Amino acid sequence: MAAPNGVNGASHDLDEEIDYTDIEEKYQVTLEEGFDNILVVDGLPIVDRSKLDKLLARIAKEFTRKGAAIKVEDITVPWDDAANTSRGFIFVEFRTADEATFALNEVNGLPFGSKHTLWVNRFTDIEKYANLDETYVEPQREEYQSKEHLRAWLADPAGRDQYVTYRGDEVEVRWHGKPSQCEVAYTKPGWTELYVSWSPLGTYLATLHRQGIRLWGGPSWEHQQRFYHPLVRLIDFSPCEQYIVTWSQDPIVLAEKAPQGSQFFSPEDEGNNLAVWDIKTGNLLRTFQSVGPEGEGGRKQMAWPALKWSPDDKFVARVTPGQQISVYELPSMGLQGKKSLKIEGVVDFEWAPHGEKDREDAEKADGTSKAARKVRENMLAYWTPEVTNQPARVTLLNFPGRTILRQKNLFNVTECKLHWQNQADFLCVKVDRHTKTKKSIFCNLEIFGVREKDFPVEVVELKDTVTDFSWEPKGDRFAIVSSNDPNLGNPGPGITIKTDVSFYQLERGKDDFKLLRTLASRTTNTIRWSPRGRHVVLATVGSSSKSELEFWDLDFNVDESGRREGQQKDDWGAGIQQLGVSDHYGVTDVEWDPSGRYLATAASSWTHTLENGYAIWDYRGQEMEKHLLDRFKQFLWRPRPPSLLTKEQKRQIRKNLRDYSRVFDEEDAVEESTVSAELIAYRKRLVDEWNAWRLQTQEEVLAEKRARGSKVDTKHAEDEDREEIEVWIDEVLEQIEEEVVE
């Protein structure tokens, strides 16, 4: 029944008179509180109905990968009915405002394919900024905060190197130089829980902890970055220090309240062991499940690094034994070319390093086609074993072109090892071969001339088993350790294998590697070349009965010009000279410093507990310092980055080396005079202390005589203090020479 008009008007007037402000304030629902869990995501591709489900699934996956887990049901898609397509933006609803805030910070600006970028805003911000005053207001300039230079240690006036030691729970970074210059740069107890590691260029020091990895650097050793990977055991830096790989034996498991974000694991990472991180941002790029080692019962040791980097940090690859090599692009970590290299039976591979010539060509490339052709592509080598009627094969492949450059068939192959020379001038494939009866094994060295046309291969045939192979850095020589000892492969306790050490050098003109010299009947099992070449140390490592160090110079009486022109046949191997023989009991590690002037040897408690510590030697085998330290674990020289000097600048330095040597000689003289001055001051202090004590004793004796009432003759006492010395002088008054006649 309708109310009279008068009643309606009265009711309307009554509502206008009543004040509801207190009730509105109490129960008001603001837009900030009501819709703050809704985000607007723009920048999406415009699709029709057939592609909508695929688009929504991909969006949900990207949000989940960043730690903001959503479902397709949480997404609302505005639709253009006229065009029957989406409008390029969506609404995403989260359970709480905090989850929406987290997703906003993580997803905003995220690349979505190659042509799109996700831009995220709050739903409540649309009306807030609708009537925004667009008058430009200059922002307040923030005061610049300078940061420490991570390579400041390279500017040391004395040109000293650094090294790190780990003993007990204490880590020390020390300077190495003249006796007065050896000092501790930084020390910190409990700095690591497992071990420490330098980055390849010496910029960072990595420490391992139960929660993950931390990087340190700068003069003050401030914290630079951290990577959350619980129970991490192994790490590997990329060559240019842009990325780092971590591995844990325990698969990734997310706890209920595990941290989320681009720097942490997400649900899709569960069950994996390997993680790839960006060092500058700390972001997680991708995780993998590690491939278990082959062999019965998994007794074969896992190969590390599991991921292998190209020398320019553009690619990282992993092998699936017997199936394929997968190469991923950085920083997207997407599969290069969207497909792996399918290689049946593939066992192992290695990237070719970049030499100085490759780096110079890359720097000269300015985008022109002519310069671009000079830059050599990345190259990798891999090998496959014999299968039925197919022989074993070694293949050189350029990348990303994927063109096969050279293949070499091999027969009766048991095992192959790939050894690149550090300038990528040569590739040596150490091939362990068996006889037809498979009762004995011998070795061949297949050496590829990588810089030459058609990649020629030279074969060096050996009768014995090669246990160690090492190229001379920046050179055309190599050294091998070989043995035919019957105990090889199964030595008993206390048995040291007898070995031979042989040096080979490329004979210019013939392109053949000829034997320089063989050192027979030794116990050497480790070869360590100086980073500058020429000098080499032959060591017996890990033996309980032998621990010899032999220091050799391969150019003892040969100048550089003689090496460039080529040695005469009569002089072949004449320049090899032993400089010294030393011994470090229980040695477990041998490492040259970056300059190639000093060698460090260490006996780690990780291997045994007898006479642990480290020693530093010069290149001639003279011991510079030795430290016996209980619970000593690790010694590592700090690496140096490549020199920034050009070839011409280096040539000028060598030309004027005598001028520089005078400065160094003066510094050495000052150092010696400083040591002499300290010794003289020390002796003078001892004499002064003696005279002071003697004078004090005399005064005490006189005081005691006076106390007893004895007469003290001070003049006689002074005479007693006076010492008379008689000096006999012979003077020749006349000298007569007489001739005796017989």
C-alpha cells in the first residue's frame, strides 16, 4: 500500500536532519582496505579465445616462479566483444594485501617473452592517480655515497700479491712480499663453515655457510652479495665473474615459511640440486637436477663442474651422458636455439678458452662486417665412444653456429681426456687405448692445430700409461707423467709408483711435436707450470713416503730470440736445467702465485694430520718461509685479472727494463739498510741495558758497604773502573837486503 505523499516527504526531510557521520566513520570501508589485494597487470599480448587458456597458464607460471603463487581462477580478463579479443591487461586477486604487495615488487617490469613487459599497479591506484597534478617537481638530489673499489688491492705501491689461509676456524688474508712487507690484510674467526674460494679474477672471496654462500671484497672486506642455498657444498664461478653455480647433495625442499622472491627458491625448484645465480643482482636464474655419476653403486665420483661456461660468459652447458649437450643463453637461461645438441653416446665436452688474440679481436670489433669476421666464435670439443660398428670420435664444433669444424675417428678406445692449451692454439686428446685382447692399455696423444687451416692432427704414440698431462701456458710445449709400474691403478699402502717425466716441444716448420728430454725413474705424479711458462715444478703429492719438489727451467741457456727462430738439432733439449730440489713432507697442494715467481706448497689436515702447514719457495727452489700450523686446511693465492697493457706498452717495458731494475735495486738496498739499522739499534739497546745494569749494581755494592760501616774509597773505586791497556808497537828502523851466493 503506497504511503501518502506527505509521509514520504516528511521521511525524506527527517533523513536529511539526522547526522550519520559517527556511524559512517565507524563502519566505513575505504578503497585502500577493500581492494588492496587486487593488482592490474598491463603489457600483455592481445589474444583471441583459442590462445587465452595458454596465456593465462603462462601468466600463472611466471607469477609462481617469482614466488607469488596464483591460479588461473584468480585472474579476471576484460574482453573486447567487438573485436572478440582480450584488451591487453588483466586483474589478479590475491588472498591478502601483503601477498599483492610482494607480487607487485617482484613482477613489475618482468620481461614476458621477447616483445612484452609486465607492468603491475594496484587497483586502488587507478582512482588515486586519476586526478594527479602533473606539474613537474624536481626531485631532491640524494647525496652520493662512494663505495669501495673491489680491485683496489691491485693498486698496491709495492705490487704485492695476496693469499688466503684457513686454519681451525680462522681465515686470514695476507700480503706476500719482502720480509718487512709480509703482513695480515684482514682476519676473521668463524668466517666460513666449510672452505673459502677466490673468484677467477680475484674480485671476490666466497665463504660457505649452512644457509648458503656469501661474497666479500674491497679494502675493508665488506659483504657484497649472498645466495640462499641451504647445505651448499660446491661452488663454481663463471670466467668473467658474472654468475655463480652452487650445488648441494640434498635436494631443494621449501619449508612452510620459506622466504620468497627472485633471490629465493620457488615450488618449481623443489627436488633440484644445482642453482645458477646472477652475482650483481643476487637473483636466482635457474635450477637443475644434478646427473648422478655413472658406475656400479654410484661409486664413481661426480664430475665437477657440472655446468661448464663459455669463456665469454654468454653460454653455459651441461651434458646428459649418452644423449645430448644442452647449451643455455645468459642471462635468460633459455635453451639456445630452443633445442639441445643431440649426440648419441656423448661422454664429455670442453669449451675452448679465449686467448689474447681472441680478446684483442673482440675489442677491435666495432660492428662492421669486416671486424666482425675477425672475431672467432666460441668453440667446443666433445667425444663419443665406440658403439657397435662405429668408431670413437672427437669433434670440434663452433657455437652458436653449430658447424662441425673437424672430426677424428679413433679405435680401441677405453677413455679420452680433453686438454685445451690456455690460448686455444692446441687441443690435446689423451686417448687411453687397449690392445685387441684388452689385457693391457697404452696411450696416444691426438694434438689438433686449432689455429691452422683444416685443423691438422698430429699423433704422439706412447707405450706407457699417461697419468698427468699439462700444457705450458702461452707456449708450444707440454709435459707428461707416464708409468709402466705394475702397481699402477692399485697401489698398496706405502707404495709409491715409479714414473717418467717427458717434455715435448713443437718443431717449427715441420709442425711436429718432438721429445725434448725424459726424466726417468722418479716418483713425480703432479706437474705445475709457472703462469708465465718456462719454469715448471715436478712434485710428488699425496704420498706418505715421498714428498720431493723438483724445480726446472726449460730455457736455462736459450734466449727468447733463439726460441722464436727455432733451436738447432744439436741444441734440442739443451736448455732444460734443474734449478733445485726441495722437500715438503706430506705435501697435498702445489700452486704458483700469479706472477710466476713464487710457489706455495701446503700440507692440509683434510688429508692427514702430520706436520700440517704451508711453505713458500722462489722459482729456484729456495725456501722463503715455512709455517707449521696445527689444524691447517687451505692455502690459496689471490688471482689477478688480465693485464690492461697493450702489446706495444709491454714491449716498451721490456725495452726499458734496466731503468726499472735500478729503481728496484734501490728499493732492495733500502730494505737491506733498514734491516741493518734495526740490527744496529738492537745491539746498541743491549749494550745500553748492560751498562745501566752494571752501574746500578756498583751503586748497590757501595750502598751495602756504607751500611756495614766499611770505608769506601771512591777514588780507588774509580781507579778500579779505569782500565789500562798496553799497546806494543814495532817500528822498523833499518832494512838490509843481502844476496846469498850458493
